[in-house]
Amino acid sequence: MIDEHAIKAVFIGALNLKPDESCLIVADTIKEPIGRAFYEHALTITPDAKLIVIDPTGEHASEPPEEVAEEMLKYDVELLITEHSLTHTKARREATGKGARIATMPSITEDIANRCLDIDYDDLRERSNKLYDLLNAAAEVRVTTELGTDITFHIGKSHFFGKDGGSFDKPGAYGNLPEGEVSFAPSKCEGIYVVDASFPGMGLLDKPIAFHVENGTVYEIAGIRSDEIKRRLDDVGPNAYKVAELGIGLNPKAKVIGNILEDEKVIGTVHIAVGNNLSYGGDNDVPLHLDGVIRDPNIYVDGRIIMEQGKFLQL
């Protein structure tokens, strides 16, 4: 059962749903019980609430049915509670483009909801904006780890994700819940990143997986389950290998459990994704977005270290 405090934190602390607004909940058949809990609470705030249940999509960033995408254009506030992420979809982009405030909860569980949703959103907003301001003024970010990660990202003109962290109270605002990251799509990147915490569809990793990057594209994947990842990318095509995101976790209650939704928000981790980057103002339109989570990084912003082995030196 979803704790009432967690549900209220979403509608009050994050989305600020008002009695005169409309609210749409989209859930798939896997997450329907969680979606229904949020729908029932939405009805206590506004009479104009609706629940739509869909079949699971095939992969993260795959589109929902066309009729659902059309329905998403009609509401003020939306929760997308599905097994696979709808964050990086055309349907979400068009809905927020019309002013909808949207929170996505891909792969959420009752445990994650009860542990990570009821947080101090004012504090998260402050910390997120400090990190956002730091990155937004920078030219490059370098990430290293003891396991061999050494990759440099050039920021360019990326749209940043995570400003006002967790506060989706303005028209067109959107993000994941649980919230707690600042991220961007690099204009280019070079190096190697070693994913040692978790990866979508694989859960917690027993052994690390290394991704070799040249000119913003992964050209080699090495590790015990690398063939599995290559198959998923090859099913989409060569553009699935493009690096789409660097994100830094900020949620004070999140911990690494093998679920990307929570893992990528953990303080002391970074995540690097391949695939779709349209949500960041990029042009890589593929139906896939896969984040790999990395523990205990060192983060350098324009040569100045801001995190050492997973510990923030500021913020």
C-alpha cells in the first residue's frame, strides 16, 4: 500500500494540483494498482480526474498508444506510472508543450514510493538549483572512478533537466518522481565510463560493464553482459549508441537497489545514458533511453573538483 504521506507529497509538494485543475493518470497493467492509488487521491482534490490503463510499452522511450497521446493534450497535471519510461517520448513532449505539468514514474514500486517521495522539496529545489547554476555556467565536466571511468563531457547548448528539482508547479514542467537529479545532454564526449551499480533490465550488477566512447558515440561495450546490451541497442539501430545524458543524483532518501528510477537519484552516483536525447534539446530521435549508474565518482567542473569518491565538496 502506498503511504498517504507519499501521495500527498506528490500532489502538494511536487505538482501542486489545484481543485480547479484537471488531472490524468496513465498507468500500464503492471503498475495499475499504484496508478489507481494516485487516481483515487486525485479525486479528493479535483473532480476532473481520469485514469487510463494501457498495455506495457516495449522499451524505455517507446511511445504510448496514439489515442492516449491525444488524451494527454487535454489535462493540466499528469502522472505517467508505467513499467517503461514515457519521459523521453513525443507524447510527453507535446503534452508539456501545451502546458501540462507531468511527473513520470517508470518502474516505480511501493517500496520506492514510500521511501523516496516524501522528502523536503524546498531543500531539494535549493540544492538542485545550486548544482544547475554551477553546470549551466561551465564548459565541460569530467568524471573519473577507481574502476576506470575517465570521460569528459562538453556541455554546449543542452537543455538542463532538474532545475527547481522536484517542483513541477509551472506550465510545461516535467520530470521523474522520485526526483533528485540534475542532468544534461553533452554536445560531445570522449573517454570510457564503467557502469558498476545498475543498468535497466539487469538490476544490480555483479561485475562492471565498460562503455568506450569516441566523438559522442559508444563504439565498444565490454563486460560479462555486454552482448545483451548490444542486442538491445542493435534492435533500435546505430543511433542508439549515441551518448544522451550525464546526470548527478541528489535525492537524500534514495539508495542503490537495482531499479534505475531510484538508483539514478542516489547522492554519490552519476548516470550516463545512451539513446534518445530530444528532451534535452538534442536531435537523436530513437525509441530507447538507457541509463547506467556509476558509484563513487569524482566530478570535475571546468577542472575544479566538486565531488570526490561520491562525496560532495560543496552543495
